[in-house]
Amino acid sequence: MLRVARAIFTEFRSPKTVHERKGIAAAVGFGLLALALDQLCDHFKRTGQKPQEALSDGAAHIATAVAVAMPATPFVRDKRRFVVTAALSAVAIDLDHVIAARSTHLIPCMTMPQRPASHSVVTVGVVSYLAERMLPGTQTDLGLVLGLGSHLLRDLATGGAPLFIPKRIVAITRPPVATMMVTLGFFGRWYARHMLNPQRRRRSNQTVLAPEALLVGSRVLRARRLPTSSTARRPWAA
Ligand SMILES: [Zn+2]
């Protein structure tokens, strides 16, 4: 953990080329835009202008996701696809309001007592895992992690979200969320630079190893419980 924190700090301090600096400059620009849109959203919320609030909220989520994705762009293969993935996923996650409220109308979706259970780290894990399995080596998974992650972080500062357990709302004030957002952006940059480096033998997202390790582990345990006769099937050989 300390190594990751140190590596992220080093990324922050050492943009080596003009190209790499551009990613950070764009991130700062989109970050300021996100702050302005966030303030606008707050204003519409206070004055009860729901359609304008929804629009500015969506725009703030997109600007935040682009700001968080930008630092990684110098190190991904298809920059446009990467940023579009992050931006789209940052608004698409709110479609779960439509399912939870069982309505496509704005007011029921915006006045739910709390955000749906799918506003969770489990969603980020499942979606990025599926993306890595279906589109390996395209960095789509990292774009999704940054887009969905930025959305959930912003939601923590605007009413909270059931981040870990359904019905248990996690809410955090804006200043620590802004720090987490910057950390997420530089984590994405560090990850894209080092873990997706073409020189590495394994370029896949390392997070796919976690569920696979669980799967293999459970098969090994099951196999140990089975009789060791030659007729016993080896479950992992299926
Ligand atoms: Zn949301």
C-alpha cells in the first residue's frame, strides 16, 4: 500500500515530457470545469429546478470523469476510446435509478430516499472484470474503473451512496472527496504507465486475478474434500 502511495506521489511530481504534461494540464482544466458545474448543480438544487439540476449533475459527472481519466491518457493505446468510456460510464451508472424507481420520469428518479444498491464498489469490480474478459488489452477496464469510480466518489459528497453494503450509506464531505479524486486520477496514470506497459509480459488488468484466484481456490478445496481414488474427477479439469 505504501509502495503504491509512493509511486502515485512520484507520478505527480515527475511528468517527463510535454506530451505527459498535457494530460495533467487537461485534467486540471476539466477539474475546474467540474467544480463550476458542481456549484451550478447545487444552485439548481437549492432553487428546486429539477431538470436543470439533473442536467448540470450529469455534466459535472462527465467533466469529473474526464478530469480523472486525463492523466492516464499519455499511456493508453486509444486515447479517445479511453476517455469516452470513462465519460459514458460516469453517466450510465445513474440508469439504475430508472430501474430502482420503476419510472422513466425525472422526479421519481431524483427523489428516491437513497441511491440504489448498485451504486457500489461491487458494480465497479464486476463491470471492469467483464470488460477485461471480453475486451482484453484494450484498457476499457481501466476507463470503466476511473469513470465509475469518479461517479461514486462524487456521489459520496452529494448525499452519499451504499458503497460497500446495501442500505448503509457512506457520505463524505467535499474536501476529502476532492483528495480521493486526485488520488484516483494519479492511480490511473500510474497503472496505465506501469501495469499496461507493452514491455510487461502480462498486460491484463491484475484485478481479474482476484476473482479467478477465488474460483481456483474453491475448486482446489472441493477437490481436497473428494476421495482421492482414481475414479474421482478433478473439478478444475472440467
Ligand atoms: Zn449516482
